[in-house]
Amino acid sequence: MKNLNRRDFFKTTAFGVALATLGAKSAKASDKMLSEDRIGVLVDTAVCVGCRHCEWACKVAHNIPTTDLDTYSDNTVFKEYRRPEQTALTVVNEFENEKNSLLPIQVKTQCMHCERPACVSACIVGALTKEEDGSIIWNDDKCIGCRYCMVACQFQIPTYDYDRSIDPHIRKCDFCHDRRKEGQLPACVNICPNEALLFGKRSEVLRVAKNRIKRKSDVYVNHIYGEQEVGGTSWIYIASKNFDKLKMPTLVKNPAPGISESIQHGIFAYFIPPVTLYALLRTIMWVSTRHKDKNSENLSDIHKDEKGEES
Amino acid sequence: MIASPVKQKYITPGVMILIILALNGLAFLAVRFISGLGAVTNLDNTTPWGLWIGVDVAAGVALAAGGFTSAALVHVMQREHYHAIVRPALLTAMLGYTFVAFAVCVDIGRFYFIWHPLIMWNGNSALFEVGICVMIYLTVLYIEFLPVVIERFMFRVNLPGLLKILNKPLDGILRILNRGLPKTMFVFIIFGVVLSTLHQSSLGTLMVIAGQKMHPLWQTPILPLLFLLSAIAVGFPMIIFESLIASRSFKMKPEMKILSSLGSMVAPILAIYLAFKVGDLFIRNAFQYVLVFDTAAWMFIAELALIIIAFLLFLSKKTVDSPLRLFVASTLVIAGVLLNRINNFIIAYNPFYNPKMYIPSFGEISVTIGCIALLVLIYRAVVIIFPVISQENVKARN
């Protein structure tokens, strides 16, 4: 390592430049355009009666074992607050209605299909993808089970198979990607007897939501949950009660991956920062080596002088 | 000063205890691989990451920072004075990162797909960056260690039994490496420093995406900078800590000349880290959360207090000159950075739906301790076989 010279220095710089071009190529691949016609669902919690048919239909559509539909009329499950899990990609919870105690408020929970999804940004291998139509789906062939999507998701939606050692799955609502490919509605929307779930273009259901709030301002609070939360979501909610009282997190308007991605792309902007650092370190090394060699030459000169005096 | 294999017996009472701890950890590991993560850990859908990511991976990477800080000091800045610390620090980094990779394998659900990030890229993901950098850096560390292997075994490859036929080819490989490596090693060394800078900071970026799920005491856009600075700050204390333990364990005189001058560089680095850490707290107006004095606040205070006390100790010349004081001060820095990683990955992670607080299970703790024990055991074996530790001042006691 001691005979470093100018040629080595340029060799290393060339190596860095090669890396930089590689980086420029890989940086562009990720951004997929969202369609103007991307889909959405309006959940009108004031219309939902808590029949839980959506829970049953979801399981059937996703080949999750389930009991008969009749058993879902059992209201005792509402005693405990439930979250989506491996065996239930959507769940309905019940909340008290202060305005009318006979009409409790039911809230369906499932993946919100964010406009700027944190899970997709976080996934180490790109196993989660945001499709052009707005849905977010999980790719079984890529996932390594690191659970970073679960860390990233602001709605705490992805669930993991903690009881399996081989082939554990990340599971969440996939907006019935397979059913829709065959021209069918999402299973939950399809079965909902009360039309509490309204499926359509996101822009369209958003317009309906605004109209309903305007028309019945005595019923609804003036907030469309999901219109702006973490940059907006495909599933949006309206309710007669503040959303923080319905156990929905109060979130900022900025997309969750925003800061993280800016940092990430800042550090790696076309590989310029790392290559600069490399070049800088190489220069320091070069200068330090020369400096040291000079010093030791000087030292040996002194030795010679001393010897000269002696002789 | 020339490094040589340590002349000591491998087995001691302490080593026996380490073996038991390692076996205990391995037993729980077996259960994890047979029955899944749920069987051993307290992880669930609300707490997807726990002790293994917080300590084995995040703290492990930080505490292996001695590798790149010493490489920067000795090879890049050419401070030959510190030459004796390079190999032990390199060995720690090499073993440390090996165990980080192992811990990742243990923690990810589909461990058999660990290679996926190599071909499936997501440039937006901080985890992808960490993963790739750690993989490459680990390779670089093994390359950096090759000269030690060459020094020990070139012309001396002597495998027993049937493996004998490999003696000649292996020796040939070592000789070829010996011709090529010295001229190219500087590339790997600088590359190693760059890779470390990148992934040490990206480890901090990891939790940024958790957004509001992170406690405001820790959630900051400068997390990557804080992670990098604290990693640099813990590098030298970790080298000092290990060197003092090694010299005690192998009954050698501590290399105080080197360790003291290393120690005198710690205070300024800690000062920079503290300035950013505390400054960030006030700029973000997050100091109010300290005054709440809840669990999170106390953990934050503890983490900061450890670093501040260590900083004050390192300021004094008395600390730097005494092996005992130096050891205590270094331990405080290590504890502070360890606690910082635990705080960032476990305590600060406080999601909206959080029915019960995550406390690591006995199995998780066993695996973590078992891994550390195994690491120490391998370290001991390597320094007995390979010329890693410089023994100018060997003082045989018997």
C-alpha cells in the first residue's frame, strides 16, 4: 500500500464514475404513474349496520376458512376491538353513538391503499407494488418476510404469519385484484346489503362523499378521512363522529415515505455523494502518504548528517 | 510491533460459561427455525421488530464501527502510531458483521430468500440500501482480513487426512493473493470506509418512514446523521474496551500508549454528536416531551446522560491515562450508543394501536446473548490461531 501513485488515484476515480452511471440507471425505474381513473371506495359509516357480511365475503374470496354466513350475525364480537389479521383481512368494529344510542356506529377496517404508500416505498425487494389503478398488491415470489412494511404502514395494516417457519405470508386487503381482473366488484363491496360501501373512481367517490356531507351537515362531521391523510388514500370514510373517537389515527397530510425517500435519494443522488467521499478519502490517503514519506526521508537525512559529523 | 498468535489455552472457566450461553441460544434458534417466529419471540402485528433488529442488527452494526474508524485513521490518514489496533478492530468488525448478517437471517421470515435483494431492487427503500451495503461491506471485510490468513498460512497449509490433496492448490491461491492484494488493498479499504458511512447513516433512515409511529423524542429527519455520528463516536471506545479486555484475558500489559491517544480523540467526536443530538431536540421543539417524565422520557434521559458523563470523563487527562478509568468511560459510551439503538428501534416505536407493550421474550434474549457469546468464542479462537494481536509488551505471568 505504500507505493501509491497518481495512476492508482485515477484508476480509483474511474471505478467511481462507472458506479455513478450504474446508479443513474437504477434511480429512475421506480416511479409508476397513477391513473386518473384510479379506483376508490367510500365507506359511509352512517349507513353501515354492522352485518359483517363483508368479513365473510372477504374470507371466501381469499380462500380463508370461515364458518357459515349466519354465524356472522353474532354481535358479541363487537365487545372487543378487533384488528385485521392473517385470517381476516377486513374487520368491522362498533362504536357508541352519542346522538342515538340505538344506532351504534360501525367502522370497517382494511388496507387503505394509500396514494403514496409507505409499505411500497419501504419494501426491500419491491414485493409490494402500487398498481396503476391505485390498488396495492403483495408478491409472494419476492417477499423475504422482513416486516419492514409493517413498520412503515401508518394504518398498521399488513399482518405476518408468526406461526409458520416455512413460507410465512404478509397478508392484507388486495382490493380483490383477481376478482376485478374478471370484471367483478371487490367481494366486500359486492355483498354489502346496505350500500355502505361505494365503489368507483376515486375522484367520483370523493365527490359523492362531499355531497353527502353538504346535504346532511347535521349528520356528518365535516371531514373525509382519507382525502388528505398521509397524502390521500383510495379508501375514504365519512362518519357522524370525529374519527379519533372511532380509533382512526390522526395523521399528517404529508405522505409517509416523503422524508425517508428524500434522504435516501439525497445520499445517493446519482451516486455523487458516495463517489465524492471516495475521491476525498483517496486524496487524503495520497497526501498523507506523501507527507509521511517526506518525513521519513527527512529523518534519514538527519541520520546521514549525524553520521557524517561523526566520521 | 508485530502481531502474532496469542499463546494461550482455549478453554478456561469463562469460556465454559460462554459455551453454555451459546448452546442455550442455539436451542431457542432451533425452535425458531422449526416453529416460526411466534414460537420464540414476543413479536406480533403491532410490534413487527424487536430485540433482534434493535440489538443484534442495529446495535451490532454500530458497535462494529471500530473497523472503519480505525481503517480511516491508520490507512487513510496514515497514522502508523495506531497500527496495532487495526487487526483487532478489523476482526471485531468482520465477526460483528457476520453476526449481523446471521441475525438478519434469523429475524426475516423467509430466511431462504435472503439473497433476493441482490437481484430484486427497490432504490426507495432504506432497508434495501442497508442490506446491499452490509453485504458488500462484509465481503470487503473478509478481503481486508486475507493478509492475516496469508501471513499465517502461506507455505504452511497443512490440512489433515483426506483434505491433504487441497494443500497445494490452497497454498497456490494464497500465493497469488499475496502478489495481487498489497497493490489493490487500498481500494478495498477506502471502499469499506465509504460503505460504512453509507449504511451506518441509512440504518438511521430506517425508522424515519415509521412517521408518527415514532416517539417525537427520536423521530427526526437528521436520524441518519445522528446514527453516523454516534457510530463514529463509539468506534474508538469499542476498540479500547476490547483491547483492555483482551489484554486482561490473555494476561498481557495494556497498550496504554496507543489507547491513551485513541482516548484523547473521543471527547471531540462525542461533543459533535451531542451538539447535533441536543440541538435537534430544541430546533424541533421536542424538549417538552422530556419534561413529561414518562418511560420514553426517562429512557431518553438515560441515553443522553450516559453519553454526557462519558464525554466529561474523556475530557480529563486523568481518564485517558488510567486503564481502569479509560475502561469505564469507554463502557459508558458503548452503553449509551447501545441504549440509543434500543430506544430508536424498540422504545420509540409506539404505534397508534398498541394494546400491550413489547417486552422481549426469554427466547429472544437467549438468542441475543447466545450470539454475543458465540462471537466472543470465535474471536478467542481466531486470535489464538492467527496473528491479530500485537504483543510487543508480552508479560508472561507464569
